[in-house]
Amino acid sequence: MNDTCFHCNDPIPENLNLTVEYQGDRKPVCCVGCQSVAQLILNGGLSAYYAHRDAPAERPDRVADDSAVFDDAAFQAAFCQPCQGSLVEAALLVDGINCAACAWLIERHLGAIDGVDQVRVNVARKRLVLRFNVNSVKLSRIVSSLSDIGYQVSPWSENSLEALSAEQGKRLLFKLGLAGIAFLQVMMFAVALYAGDYSGIDESHQSLMRWFSLAISVPVVLYSASPFFIGALSAFKARSLTMDVPIAVAIALAWSASIWATVTRSGEVYYDSVVMFTFFLLAGRYLEHLALHKEHGERGRLSSWLPDRAYHQARGWVPALSIVVGDVVRVSAGDPFPADGMIISGQTHADESLLTGEHKPIAKSLHDEVLAGTVNVDSVVEVRVTATGEQCGAGRIHQLLVDAMDAKPPITQLVDRISGWFVGSILLIASVTYWVWYQTEPNHALWVALSVLVVTCPCALSLATPVALTSSVHGYRDRNILVSNTSAIPELGGIQTVIFDKTGTLTLGRPSVVRVNNLSAFDSDYLFRVAAGLEAFSNHPIAKAFNAASPIPFASAEVVVGKGVEGRLEDDHWQIGRPLWLDSSSNSTADVALARNGVILIEYFLEDEIRQGGRDAIEQLKSLGVEVKLASGDKLDSVTTTATYLGIEDFKSECTPEEKYQWLLSLQKMGRRVMMVGDGLNDVPVIGAANVSVAMASGAGLARCHADVIVMDERLDAFPEMIRFARRTQQKIIQNLAWALGYNALALPLAVMGFVPPWAAAIGMSASSLVVVLNALRLSR
Amino acid sequence: MESLYLLIPLALVIFAIIVAALFWAVRSGQFDDLEREGTRILFDDDLEGKDDQ
């Protein structure tokens, strides 16, 4: 019996017996949501999804069905485009796409809907482009059928950085392809020419092949190799020496010497070396670009932390961007506020954990201020907007963070430091070589100098670090750790101190029942199921603590704002909520109680539970030689309990974001490299200033968006693991650098002495780079 | 060996055609999602197997 969910791989709660039938077996699932999604997929004949996926699905959360917005014309305008006739093309961002199997599932599932003309899913960008007939199907119907199989969508908004990098990628790919095709073609002529050198060749034939090699190399040098020339030029302007300089010099020299030889029908041609060199270099560039592009995509997606739509009092659903100060918006229970504002009708509770990390909702009544991104918990309110976008409270914190990031010392890599003088010495050695050879054998001087330039091309050296980092990012991904900033990896290995936030990081960030006090003759288990049945009607965070396998169903129940939930079951009147509401004479200290006909039957004590494996993870961190500290905005006693339980000696309670920030700075001033783990928006400034910042996947959007590392499955033992893996990556980088430098040290004297022809130099250069790449790739498995 | 004067220019023409084809393929997004296309064949096989039953 495996104890993880068939659909989403989450652990299965105890005493839960939900299953789906798959290939004749009964497979366990973790919740009703997963069960219905899996059932739908299997019944639809789409079971191949489970056979071929290589990442588990995301757990479908129960969300309010708000797909109706998608039919609003003003809302559609932002992401839909009419194409021919009544066909409309919509671009959507789909949450939860993890692998190619998801894409297949979505294409099949939507393709079966009448009126859907074409469905295309891009896995890497989580983008769905769909063409449908407006007369036969509504977009809301498509959206809700996606939600049925567990995917949530939002309008696609092109992230400009991502669009730019996609455009660059296309251009780079074309340059690479062009160089590759030309490489093959020039090689054909080169073989004939080399053979001709040995066995004799008619001079007119030799000239013919040289001219055609020249013709083919023209687009390669002028177009494909242009990034190197541009790079070298800007390096000259900035009066610095980059890797591009010797590359550009080598290409330009070899090419012009070859043209001279072709025109004057004398000397040697190096078209093959020029084109091959360009091709191999571009291949490296392209691989680097692929890794970077992925990173841009992830960042863009994580930054969407404000709702994308709002319900305008007069105009109905509108894109959140179109809201201005003074507008009145209506916010339903369970929705986030789209902007800062003041309540002008209704009263509710707001969950401001995004900003404060405090998960207990705060009462909001007339004229109270609500903040963008926080969640309206229990009833509909109307809000007059006072600030939008960057002006709102969360936006200001964002600004704080940007400032903190600017102040962060840049991570300088070993290669950057040494590449300057390395390149300088290459150029110097090549010129000296040319001069010495020119004195003795003038007609060999040029190709020897070229060989020196090519063979010592610091490609392997420049690849050593980035390739190892990229490959390490993939290794992290397999461990369910998302690294959004590759330069954090070398830092991770050298971390000396870890500061944890408490709520949502060490703890689950939501209350759960830790103790019950049964005052009645009823079975506690039965009462818990009644409580779960009632709480199913509430959006309140406390309701999540009552998640029973089979709740007693209530036909109807009513949420009493700020108090609790009440409903009728047969002839009895049941209530769940604060003890004082149930019985005004109660002096119970419990957080929640359940009452029947006004008599309290059972009391529940709630606490924010510590994540599993916490103690072990802290132990492992200490054994790695890392100090563990705890900084929390919570009260002293609750922080003390957590810290003692986990074995953390150094902790601070009731910290403001400013105090956390100061603590971090003082540690850094003592010369310690600090990793900060946090999840609330209040942690964001600290996250910006830490050497490495880590957020949990469920943390506040802004915290995730700016964290260097995100723990996707929220395990605490991911922390020692990520530090160990970073140390392995560092070893790999040192190996690679040693290899690259060793190769250059060996090849250089040979080339200077004239033992290496240019084509062999190009092969040697590529082989050395290949060794570095292959060595680095071992990290990703 | 006179044929070389025909064949080599011909090779150049073919080279140009291939480069044009590559240009079209990159522009039209043929290389946008390499992950997805690699596995497409697996799924369609399975689906046909299912229809046969």
C-alpha cells in the first residue's frame, strides 16, 4: 500500500479511504478534489496521462467558480484576438502544467469540446493558445472544463523580458543553424583541398573551391559571428578585455588572410576553421541562452501576485489594471482585494498574512482600510479605491525590496576576475609568437599565431562555471527545489548561518487542531465530522483545520460574520465558532467550540503546527556546520516553544521587518554569510538583503518572486540537502576550471612551437569545452 | 572534372534553399517547445491502442 496520492503525490491523511480505479487496481487519492479530477481523466479515456507524465499533478484546490468573467468583452479584450469569421484566439496562462503529459491532456480534453477549433500548449511557458468559435461555445465553459481536470487559468500577459529573450533565442538559433549548415558545406570543400595538398590539385579547381568556400563563409562571418564582433567592439569602448576580443580577432584575422590568399591565389585558406570555430562557440552561447530563458519565464510568472480582474460597481468585471483611484469595486468572500481602498459598505475579515505573516483574519468594518493582495475572508464588501499598482502598500514594500537588492554586493565569479588578464596575455602571446616566427619563417607566422589564438580560446574556461550552474539547476529541480537565480548556488555552498521565519516556514502557516476537550457523551470523531460539515461552508482560515474524511453533510448552513457557522441537522441547531458566541456565559479558553442547541459539546484548541521532519532537518544543518537561528513576528511564548522543540538556541520574537533586517545586517557585518528563509511579505526586505534567500512555494507571491530559491514541496529537509548539493556543485566547478586551465597550459606551448594547425586547434578547443560540459552534466542526474 | 563547374554552384543553391527552410522553421515557431514535441508520438500510439479495444 503506497501512502501518496495517485494524482498529486501528496501524502494521504490518516483514516482516509478514497480511491480511483486505474488499470484494474484501486489507487488511493488524498482528497475529493483529486478523486474527481482523476476520475474525469480516466473516464475520458485519457489514462495515458498517468502512464507518461514525469511530474505529479498539482493538488486541485477548491476554488470559487469565477469563470463567468471570461465571457466579459472588456475582460477578453486584454488577451483575445479575433481571427477569421467568428473564430477568436485566446492566450491563457495555465497553472499546474508540469510536463508534456499535461499538455497532451489539456489538448485532448479541450479538443473534445464543440466549437473549439485548435488548442496549442507550450509546456515550457505554461501557455495555452486556443482558437474557438464564439457562436458555439463560451470561453467560460472552456475555462471551467479546464478547472474540472485541475488546471487554473489566468489571462496571458506577455512579460516583456521574456518576450525579448524569446526573440533573442530565435535569432541565436538561426545564427547557429546557419553556421552549422555552412560548416558541413565548407568541410566538403576543405577535405577536397587538403587531399589536393597531398596528391596535387589542378590550380583552377583549387581556386574554384576556395571561392565557393568564401561565398559560404560570408553569411557566417558577417551574420552568425556578429555577436562576437559586437561584444568585442563594446569591450573596446569600455576599455576592457572580454572573452569576445580574442574570438573576434581570431575570426577577423583568419578570414581576411583567407580572402587575401583566395584573391591572390597564394598561401593558405582557413575557411573551415573560421566556420567551425563560430559554430562551436554559438552552440555554447545557445545552451547558455536556453538556461537563462527558462529563468526569465519563471520569474515573470511568479511576479503575478495581484489579482488580474476586479468587479467594478458600475462596469462589472474589468481588468484590474484599468482601475483608478476613486473607483468603487465589489469584492466577494474569498477573493483578494485588487487595490488599496476603504470599505464603504459591508463588513468583513481580511486575511493579511501576505503582508504580516499573521494568519488570523483581521476585522474590517466601515471606513477601515484594506490592502491590495490581502484576501477578503467572509462577506461581500464595497471598497473605494485609494491606491493602485506601485502606489499601494504592497507596491511600496516592493520598492523597499528593489532598494535592498541594489545594496546587495554583487557576486563576483572567479572567471570574471581572471578573464581580463587571461585574455590580455593570450593576445600578447599570439603577437609575440607571430613576431618571432616572422623573423625566421615568415610564411608560417600567420597560421601559427592563429592556432595560438584559437587553441587558447578561453571557451572551456568561460563555460566551466555557467554550465555547471545550469546543470545544477536541473539537479535541484529533480529535488523539487526551484533555483531562480543561478548565482545563488556558489553562495549556498558557503552559507554559515540560516535564519528561519516561523509562520509558514517552520510551521504550516495554518491552524490545525492540537487538542480537544470533549464535554459530552458523543463520540469525538462524530463531532469532528459535524464540525467539518459546518466549516465546509466557511472560507475562514480556521475552517481549514476541520478537514475530515467524510464530513456530515448539512443541507444548508449560514456563516455569521466574525462569529462562526450555524446550521440545522434534523431537528437540532448546530453552531461552531468562538465559545463566547455559543454561550455568552462561557469562560472557555478554547479557540473554537461546537454547540448543539446552545450547549457546548466539545472544545478545540488550535495551533500552527510544525512541519514534519523539522527537528531532523535542523540537526542535519548543524552537522553541516551551519548555525540555525529563528526570527519571528510572533509572541515570545509560542516562538520559545517552537525553538525549543526544534533545538534552535538563538531566536528572536516579536520582530518587526526592520528588526529582522538589522539582525541580518549585524550578522553580515560580523562576516557571516546568511541564508534567510521566509514567506510573508514582511520578510521581503530581509529576503532582498540576505546572501541567499529561500521561500516556500505557498508563501506570499512577492516573497517567492524575489527569493533566489523556492522549495516546491515545502520539505524542511530540503535545506540541508540544498546546501550539500551546492557544495557538490562547487567541487564540480573547481574540477572544470582546473581542467580548462590545464588544457590551455598544455596546448599553448605546442601551438607556439607550431605543432598545431588551425583546424586541429579548433577541434582541440571544442573537445576541451565538451569535456567541461559533460563533466558538468553529471550533476543533473 | 568539368562537372565540378556545374555541381559546385548547384551545391551553393541547395545551401541557400536549406538556409531559407531553416529561417522559415525558426520564424514559424517550430523550435519553440522541444519538450512537448518529443513525446507527442507516445500519446497518440496509446490512444489508438485504446480505440482498438
